Amino acid sequence: SDPAVYTNHFLVEFHHGGEAEAAQVAAAYGFHGVRKLPFVEDGYHFFHNGLAKGRRRRSLQHQLRLEKDPRVKKAVQQIGFGRKKR
Amino acid sequence: GYRDINEIDINMNDPLFTKQWYLINTGQADGTPGLDLNVAEAWELGYTGKGVTIGIMDDGIDYLHPDLASNYNAQASYDFSSNDPYPYPRYTDDWFNSHGTRCAGEVSAAANNNICGVGVAYNSKVAGRTYIKILCLICLYRLNLTRCIPPFQGRGGKGSIYVWASGDGGSYDDCNCDGYASSMWTISINSAINDGRTALYDESCSSTLASTFSNGRKRNPEAGVATTDLYGNCTLRHSGTSAAAPEAAGVFALALEANADLTWRDMQHLTVLTSKRNQLHDEVHQWRRNGVGLEFNHLFGYGVLDAGAMVTMAKDWKTVPERFHCVGGSIQEAQKIPSTGKLVLTLTTDACEGKENFVRYLEHVQAVITVNSTRRGDLNINMTSPMGTKSILLSRRPRDDDSKVGFDKWPFMTTHSWGEDPRGTWVLEVGFVGILPQKGVLKEWTLMLHGTQSAPYIDQIVKDYQSKLAMSKKEELEEELDEAVERSLKSILSKN
């Protein structure tokens, strides 16, 4: 029910290709970090230090640029949680 | 069990390994050499947690971390509070979200990969889970993979093995008031620091079963728990009893590799029998022996976990006999608690002798108490078993000024009478400790006895004649003998 909080993490899945290609795409669109998901084929986390770690509005510009890249199968900006710690 | 430090030839190229004093303590950061989890012995026996998955119930795991990725069990992960199949520590409103990743590293950070440190069970897997209150959903999730609660249903009936940190409330708190820590179904773990003293945040608590290590008193930055940290980093500063609990989970993973058939009760018995006093010490709470000679401390439980001893005993362990539950007695009439001095109540019980559910060898004892007072935080409750073992069920908690709710059928639990014979007179003492005079009334004390009917260790193989197992087994045999002699005498007399 609370408004989502969008983070500076993006899940990016590629049609194919390896870590080198993922690093290229990340660099091309200004992302500062790429790390491979151990359990998703061709799945990566992109980090963008220029974006706030938590913000109320999605970063459409980054989302659309990634989605338009022919090498990219899917790009999802990650949402944060209102998690209450014990 | 003495081993010369130099005999240990575990070589790891992980940069933080030599700072992980809780694995192999050679005196780092003013610590005490030899005061550690004795994992080196377990590793040398070949146990490193293979085939075991530990669920970390916290705010997700950084499964991208190079030291965790290879040991991340995605299949067994799920965050039910946000329907996130692979809970990842992302934004939270208070940014306190590194805990899951740090815990995961303590359990199963990969070894010899030149990254951060090494997990206690560095070949085990970790799964990201979520908050406890939705566990029933978890139970339904991939039953074959998931350790479920209620414990007796998980792992095909062997039961969920559930480790919980005893709490960091310090002298202001008592973890018997924490429903999770004081539950019989959780192994409540406290922490000592690297020289055997208690942490400043230590809570007194009779439900604590054993201890491992964490930070807690020293400014030395290297006296904390070294492990993985968020976003591919490492840390030397994991802290609190919450950093101690994952160490215990790692030791239990080693024991499960040694014997996958261990039930949740077997793990608690093994913990009692193999934990060591070592050089743990506290000025206030001295080490004592209970009625069957088991040494315990009100803060450390039965001592620090000893991975080497646990895997050795686990390998040939026979599941303990069935557990029974007996209501030892109950006082339901309201009793006034005096402002000065104590209300002393006694309950004499035969522990349901002669009935189907009689209990002869204790495991957990619960005092279900209903009490109201003008200031709940000033209540102090002690209970003494027929064999003379005294437990502090509730110590003073200066910040709790409740005068309405009180405790309503709260099951205060103690592990200190483990193995004792419950028959006889139990004594409950209730009083106030505080600045101003208070009033109160106790409305119920029900004594719940949980344990076995036959000697739990009779079938176990004794390898070390100095061990607690050997001592307990000797006690059991002597008592069985006494009772057999008594029975035969009675039958002879009745014939004559």
C-alpha cells in the first residue's frame, strides 16, 4: 500500500553473451557496477551510483535506454522494501 | 582436549581468515589462544557442511557477492513478505540491511578464493528467507527443501533446527521475555568476546543453551566478527549476538553433514554434551553444576560450541528416546507479592509417575506464570529444582514500567535442569528489585516438565571418558541400578 521506492539497482537480462558484453553495455549507459547473478543465465545486476539509492519515481531514462539496446532482453529497475527490523 | 596451537595446519588464502579469531584463535586482537569454535578439528575430519542448506532469516543476501555466489541456494530462497523469490538486500527505510549478507558469510563464505574470509561450514549453502511471522507459508514452500516449523514436521519429521540470537538488550533486558529466544524449539545462542568475557550488551537468560563469539567490549576494530559485507565488500565489524547465532548455524551444518538424521532434539542434546566452558568467565554469574553434574552458566548456557567434539559425537549418535510432557503441578490461587522480601511458593511433584506421560530425565522446564504488578520491570523471579539447581527466570528490567498488562500465562523456560530427575519439590521465589516499593499479585504458576522416560544417553557410544557424555551415562547407569535394586528388594519383602 505504500508508494514503491525505486533503487539504483537494475536487473538486466541479455539475449546471450557473457560478462564482457554486460560490462560494455553498463559502461555505455553510465552504470558504475555490473555483477552476474549466480542462478540466472545471462542475468546481471547493474548499479548506478549517479542515481539516488531510494527515490519515489522510476528512472525512465535509464530504463528505456537499456530496453532499447538490441542485446538486452529485459531491464527492471529494482524496488525497495519498507522492511521493519525486529 | 588440549591441542597445541601450532599443530593446526589449516592454510587458507582468504585475506581475512587470520582475523577470524572465532574460527582459530591464536590470540588475535588481545584474544585468548585456543578460545574458539574448534572448527579446525571438524574440518580435519572432513566436515565442511557439504549437502546442507542454512536459511538466513533476515533482510536478504547479497547473492552477487563473489564469496557467496557459489554457495547461494536460489531454489530454497523466498521472501514471503514481499513475494520476492530471491530476497536481496535492497533499499530499506533505515538502510540497516547488511545483516543477512554478513550472517551468510559466517556460515558459508567460500574458502581459498582469496576473497574476504571463510565460513564455519564453507561448503554449505545459504538461502535467503524472510521474517518469522509468516513461517507457515514457508512450510508449504517446497517441503522437500525447506526446514519447516513447527519443528516436528520439518525435514521429514526430524524437525527444524532453529538458531536464535539471545539478544543485545544488556542489563536492561532478559531474553526470557523474548518469545523466540525462550522457545524450546529454538537453540538460543549467546555471545562471548575473544578473551572469554561477556559482551557489554549481554542479557541474563535461563533459556540460553550455548554460546559462540562476537564483539562486545573492546575498541580494537579487529575484535569484531570478520565476514562478507554488502555489495562485494568485507567487514571486520559484524556485531551483537546476531553475529554469534550464524556461527552456531555453521557448526550445526557441520554436525548435520556428519549425521543427516539428527532430530531437532538430538541437536540440543549434542549442544549440551559437547559445549565447553573453555575460558568463558563472568564476574557476576559463576559457573555452576546442575543436579547431574552438567556445568552451566546463566549467561553462556552450557558453554561455547565445540565443532570438533560435536561432529565426532554426531557421527555415531543414536536418536534420543521420545519426549513426554507432564504438568508437574499448578497453583491457581492469587498470591500477593510483598513490596519487600519475597513470595515463596512450592510445588511438590511426582512428575506424573505411574502415568503414561511420566517424565524421568528433564530437558526443558517451563514455569507458566500469570502475574500483575505496579511495575513489571521490577519483578524478579527465580525457580529452584528438587536437585537444587537455581535458575533466574526473570531479572530486573529497569525500562519496563508496565502496570497493566503484566505477564499472562508466559512460559518462562530454563535449560539448566537438563538431565535431572524432576520428582520432588520445586521452589518459586517472586520479588521486586527496584528503587520504589511496588505491589503485585501472582495468579498462576504451572510447572511444565519436558523430557524422556528412559535414560537418554544409555545407547550412546562413549569415546572420551572425561566427557560430559561419559559422566552423564555413568549417572544414568547408577540411578537405573539403584532403582532396580530397590524394586527387587520391595518384591522380596512383599513375598516374605
